[in-house]
Amino acid sequence: MFADVHCHADLYQDFNDVVIRAKQTGVAAIVAVSMDIKSMDTIIKISKQYYGFVFPSLGLHPDACSRTTEMDLTKGLELIRSSSKNLVAIGEIGLDHYFVKSREFYPWQEKIFREMLRISQELNLPVILHTKGAERLIFKILEEYRLENVLIHWYTGPKDLIDVGTKRDYYFSITPAITYSKKVQYVAEKISLDHLLTESDGPVEYDKIRGEPKDCKLIVKKIADIKGYSEDEVEQKLFENAFYFFKSKLGKSY
Ligand SMILES: [Zn+2]
């Protein structure tokens, strides 16, 4: 069985077909992450609709900072608090200094990020992090919080922080980019099997092919090739990791 621990379920036009293909491939759980205040509501609706298969993770994404208002942040925090017993994590949250070029947004991005970290600490929920272009700053900020479980999604460098993350017990999720990206392959090689997870980040495209939860099978195969394990071993271990990371909440949410 496979778990897609990072999927933008609300961004597919044909999510029901995506779910059918995922189930046919052996996917047993999808963690749906939000981007902004609007997608928070949609993610909750989808998680109710696909009860026991899609599990909600709510958060405000750094790339959405320019369209996120003070009121959205307040509302988002209220929604997280009121639905906390059904959430498996806080995410997708973080900082982005790569796609977000306008520096005037950085303080606001950090303010949102810190509020998200504060609430995940308060509610004892794991975090799913986007770190693009701000990896060092994020690793520094994380030291100020006592967080349950930390997942770095689609990490591509700098290389030296992989050791820091390992020492701090962070988890790393691998996308279908493992099929062509040397940086992603390096992460899969360096991180021990008990701290790896699979994700589609769908509907993001990989080599012009849209990512879907069903791709977790392909990711497992590639990790098995890189690390020299059997596919079955990797499949079983990574599913166990997901169950452990989300504190056994996959299976019981909405
Ligand atoms: Zn994402």
C-alpha cells in the first residue's frame, strides 16, 4: 500500500478519476494540503466526501502570501482550531524566496509561517513544509519551536542541511521528480528509509506529465533501485512511516 502525503486535491478538475486510479494502484491514503483560505474549505469538503481515504492538512502556503489578508490569517487560524481533531497536519506552510521574487512580501510570509508553526505546536500537529529558496532560514526558525513531526516536502538542497535534518529527526517526502532530478535522487539516497515518504504534489507536472497519487508506486520503485532494497520492502516501510508520521490518524479523520 502507498500513502501520498502531499496532494493538492482541490486543484484537479477530475479528482474522482484520480481517486479511482489511485485505488487501483494500491494507494490507501491521500493527505490533501491547502494553499489559501479558499482551498482550506474545499479540502475539508473533499475529506468529508472521501472519508477514510483523503485526510486534511490545513495551512496557508507562502506562494499565496500576496493574496492572503490579515483577515484570512485570522479566519484560517480559527478554522484550523475548530477542525483540529480531524486534521492530520498543518500544511502546506513555509517560506518561498525562489518563486516569490518580491522581497516586500517576505516579512508577511514569515509572519504567516510563524503563526502556522505556533498553532501546530499548540495543537500538537505535524507540519508539512515548503522551503524553496529559504531552506537555511527555515531550519533556523524551526529551532525556536517544539514541533511534533516535521516533514520537508520536495527538498532539493542545500546538501549540508540534509545532515542537519537527519539529526533533528525530520522526514523528507519524494516526488515523481525522482525519475529525472539528480537533486531529488540525492535526497532519496542520503535519507534513511525510515525517514522517507512518497508524495505526488499533484497536479504539479513532471516532464509535462501531471502528477497523481498513483505515481507513489513509481517513486517507491525508484527509491528501491537507488537504495538497493526490494520494492516490497520500500513499499511497506514507507507506508508505516506515513502512519507513524501522522500519529496513526490516517484511517480515522472525518
Ligand atoms: Zn505542494
